[in-house]
Amino acid sequence: MTKTFGLFLALSLALAGIRVRAQDLPNSIKGSVPAGVEGVANAVLLDKSDKTISMVPVTDGKFTFRDVAPGEYSVGLYTASGQRVARSCSLTLASGAAKEASFDCPVPAAVAPATTSTAAAQGGMSTASWIVIGAAAVGITTAVVIATNKDEGVASAIR
């Protein structure tokens, strides 16, 4: 028995010096402050409607939210004065899962404004159509006023 205990003790001491990689906690969201972002004091977990769910301190550039319910979230990084300096991409946490927040979100492509041909194709009138109609209305009104002044003298004396 003494030999077994001695062997167990020796093996325990030998393994004590070996670092074991930390496992991700279930129902957790963790992350690191992105390079170039400074002054971060707190990480705030936000639901999909931007409602604050939880806040944790940022220590050595890292944060972890534990016991998070399944759902859609993002993480905001804030200074001690409450100014947001970064926001993570949206992430979906499944039950029992662990996720890492990413601050390297792809930028969505800009939506092109509607052109006159697009408006006309959708059943509306294009800008060119409105200009032609306006010019025609001004031309007709001018012709009527000029004709009225010379023919019958019905137009006002000011014209």
C-alpha cells in the first residue's frame, strides 16, 4: 500500500507541472478585445434588440459571459465612462454551446439608389417624364396668356 501511495504521489507531482488547456464552458460567450481598440473596461452582452443582458469586466483584454440562455446576441465593448468603442458581429448561441465573439464583421454592400429607369420599370414616372410634363404645362400657360392679351384684351393690364 505504501508503494502504491508513493507511486500515486510521484505521478501526481509529475503531472502537476503540465498545463491543461482550459475547456470552454457550456452556455458561454467569450472574446478578446480587438487589436487597436484601447481603453476597454467592460463587455456588455446585448440581445438582438440591443437590450443589455449582462456586463462583465474586461481583464487582460479578455471577457467571458457564463450561463447565457440560447439566443441571438452581440457584445459591446465600453470604456469606464460608458462610451462604446466596438461591437461584435451577431452570434447565435445554442443550448449547451460555447461561442467566441468576433469583431471582424463583413461590411454589407451598399444598396444602389433607384435610377429613373428603375422607377419607370416599377410603374412609376421617371424624372424625365416629370420634366417634360412641367415644361409642357409652362408652355401651354404662356401661349394662352399671350394669345389672350392680343386677341380680345381680356387679360389683366399688368400682363
